[in-house]
Amino acid sequence: MDQLAREDKVKDLLEKQKFNLQEIAQMTDPQIEYYHWLYFEDYVYDYM
């Protein structure tokens, strides 16, 4: 993941107040992508 995408996802997670900056700084790119997906991505099946 490029730096800009990482910064956007980190910003979203911080605004959601699920993690603090120190916790996020220790995460790998795949972990950030996972948590962003977990809290922000909607799927059609979520609404069925």
C-alpha cells in the first residue's frame, strides 16, 4: 500500500476512535487494511 492510502486509512481509524496513534504506528500495512475493511467496508450481504 502506498503512503497516501495508508495515511487515509489511518485517519479514518483514528476518527472512528477504535485505536490510538501509538497502536496504529505499530501495525503493518495488512493489519491497517484489515481493520479499515472491518469498520468501513459495506457489502451487499450485510443488508440481507
